[in-house]
Amino acid sequence: MTIEKGTWPVAPDLKDTRREAIRNEAARLFAIHGYRSTTLDDIATSLNVTKGAIYYYFKSKDEILHAIVLVAMEAMESNFNSAVALQKDVVSTLYDILYGHVLAVLANRNSLGVYLRERTEMNEADRAPIDSRMRAYMNSVAGLVSELPNANHLVVDPQIVVLSWFASCNSVIQWYRPEGLLPSETIADILAGMAIRSIGFNP
């Protein structure tokens, strides 16, 4: 994306688009260089705008980080709600959640990667609500695991099951390449299927 320096107009209908451009570019740079090592000047230079243009949309680098993390959180929550709304059986619902989670991770891998690596850089006021929502998300999935037929046959706590599932699903951030041989849908199917089969059910 190339924008002539200092020429961003401020029409309301363009504001969200420009906030998104800043957020996405910052997420890319944070993922590559780290939050601390990336400056607002770096973001402005990469977008070919002035730092003042950045300040119009975000008050600080902290605010940009918060916006980035929200994208990842909202993508996962939306995926969960969509899967549950289909009202399938529990096994199918868990498969759909995990399948959609992997796709959400791949679609937002910079944002989620920043959350996983840089959450401790967030100020407490911003981090606490996000962490609370993440715990609620994980607990909701664990609650579904506990509703599985004969769930008492599980040899581990549902929370541990879910933690292991998401550790596997989130690992795609490290090794996925868009130019790879497998499409994202196939990767999502493989990981979701492996997760369900790991506790003795077929997806």
C-alpha cells in the first residue's frame, strides 16, 4: 500500500479504512521486529505517511497494539459463536470451532502472533479485559468438551485438552506459508480432525 506522505484526508467514511491500514501494517512490523523494536516512525515510513497522520488515528503505539489484539480476539469469538449457532452435535461443533479457529489464525496470523508474543507489553488496563475474554473463550470450549458423550472417560481435565488443542492450532503461525502445497482449508481440516481423534472421537 502506497499513500503519498501527509495527504490522507479525514472524511469519516475513510477513517476506518485508514485505521485498518495502520493496524495491519503495525501488526506486520511487530510480528517481524517485535513491539519494542518497532517505532511509530517505522510504521509511518512503511505506509509512506507522516507520523502525524498516525497520531490522527491512534494516540499511541499502545493503542495500536490494543487494536491489533482485539482483531484476533474478535475473530476467535465470532468463529465460536457461528459454530455454536449451527446447533450440531457436540463433536461436530467442536470440530467446527477448531476448523474455524485455524482459519481465523491463518487469516489473522500477524495479529494473533502479536498477541501471543507481545501481550506482556500491553498495559494492564488494556490486557486484563483481553485476557478475561480469552479465558472465557477457552472455558467455553472446555465446557463443550465436558458435554461429550461419556466425557468421564477422558483421562485428563477438559481444560488441559483444550490447551493442547489450541497450542497445536496456534502453531500454524510459526510454520504456515501461503505459497505452500496445502491450502488453508486442508490444514484446518487436518488439525481439527487430529484434535477430535486425540480424545477418541471421529470428526
